[in-house]
Amino acid sequence: MLNIEHWLLADVENLHREFPALPIVCTHRIPDEEMWMAALAAGASDVCPADDVGNVLTSVLRSLGLSRSAAA
């Protein structure tokens, strides 16, 4: 989980390049569609509000399930 209020999208790109199977869920205090699209383009699997821990965990688990089913 990366809070994109404190990290750059270049950091997301670098993490995704180094660990392509790692689901990267970005968080932000008030995410909008433009931010979400930019984060996905950088390699994030999702963007969630920073205070929505349940949604972040659901997104990570969903990403892990998708990557495992694609590998099978």
C-alpha cells in the first residue's frame, strides 16, 4: 500500500517493474478518477481512500486472486 500523497507515481512504476506480481494498492485522502487512471497506468492495481482499510484489503485480495488464476 502506497499513499500517493507522499510517494511519486514513479515509485509505483519502479515497484511494479521490480515486483510485477506484487499488488500495489495506492491510497489518497481524496482520490479522483484522474489520479486513479494515472496510478493504474503506473502499475498500481487499485486506488482507495486512505481511511478505507477494508476496501484496501479487499483490493489486495482480489488482485492476488486474479494473478493466481491467470498463472494457472
